[in-house]
Amino acid sequence: MASVAATNEVGVQDQNELKKGIAELYDDSSGIWEDIWGDHMHHEDSAKKPTSIVDVGCGIGGSSRYLAKKYGATAKGITLSPVQAQRAQALADAQGLGDKVSFQVADALNQPFPDGKFDLVWSMESGEHMPNKEKFVGELARVAAPGGTIILVTWCHRDLLPSEESLLPEEKELLNKICKAFYLPAWCSTADYVKLLQSNSLQDIKAADWSENVAPFWPAVIKSALTWKGFTSVIRSGWKTIKAALAMPLMIEGYKKGLIKFAIITCQKPE
């Protein structure tokens, strides 16, 4: 599992700089995402009926509010971005969900919750930001209640072939460019995640590749960003948002080449 090992070697100082960059990126850009694309900043999602939820990497809380309303569940969301946490809570309060949904600034690698707290552990498009995938998966498993469900949706690189030890040099170069724009550490594959889940004794692990379904998202985002409203909003949001916007064609290239995978992985914690 070379790619996971490489990810886990990120130093403390580098991790702090990475967290700072992620927080500032979403502090700066969350307003434009909400203004142009609404308060759910991810791709489409679904889940079985839960009663207690943690939304790991919650953005401005679209998933948390949706699930809380649909299932009458209580939900807690965590994000590195103070702007996101504040906006998520304001939206929840405005929708009459303040007694059901709460948000806070917290690190997904050191979640401020006791063991076995939630019967649904939900992580939507945040795993790619985690510098230590082993610790990330361990925390998802730790806060899941016995018998609880974990749903992990994340960007991955393609699975390596049996004859390969690593990605091709040109593939690594493309991912490195994306990493610099979106404040991402080294990527891993869906197979790497499955191995990590297995190492935490999780059961009924199922993985699916939704890349073809979500690949059209990126051209649509670019199209909307090229409107006058989108262009001026990106400019106002600052350099970090501009840099991320300029990297969107690289995501399209990665999907077309089969390098980038949009993976959904589900599993259960043993009773």
C-alpha cells in the first residue's frame, strides 16, 4: 500500500500548513459555492435511515440538514473552516433545525467525540484532504456505534494493476498539480481504502466507482463559473479560489484518462 504509506509520512509542520491551507481555501470559497451552486457543495448522496449522524468534512452542512430532515435524526458536522461552521449553523437555525443539527471546527483525524457515538458516520468528499488516511479511517471506525454504518465518498486515483508498484510518472505529475491547487496530500486508491477498512475489522465492505456519473459535474462547474456572476465571484474570493478554479480542467483530464476515480465505499462496524 505504497500510496497510503507515502501519505502517512507527512510531517507535523506540513500537516499544520495543509490544515491551514484547507481552512483558508474553504473560508474564502464557500460563499461563491453557496451563491452559485447552493448549500450542498457535494455530488448527490443517499443513506439508510439513521438516528445519530456525524458529517465528517461537512462544508456548510447540506448533507447534515438533508439527512436530519429526511430521517428526523440528530447530526453533528465538523470542518476545518470557521466560516463554513458558522454558515452551516446559521442555515440550520434558519430552517428550524437548530435543535437537531450542530456544527463545529474540528479535525477529522482527532474527532472530539467519544467511541461508538454515531450509528451513521458520513464522509462526503473530504477524505482526499486527509494527510494520514490510516488515522482518518481509524477515526471513522472509532466513532461509529456497534452495528453502525460508515459511508465514505471520496476522490481516489485508479487501482494499480498487479504488475504495477506505482502510478505512471505523467499520472503523478497531473495529480501533483491538482494537489497544489486544492490543498490535497498524496492520493490513494479505492483498493487502499478497502484494505484500511479491513484492518479496522469493519465488515460488509462494498465499493463502487461512480466516476462516469459525476464526471459531467466538472464541465458544468466550469460553465457556470464562466458566467459574469461566476467570474466576478471567483475574482472577489481571492487567489486560493482562483487557483482552484484554474485546476478544474485538470480534474476533467484526470477523469477522461481514467486516473481519477469517484469512489463510494460502505461498511458496517461489528455489533
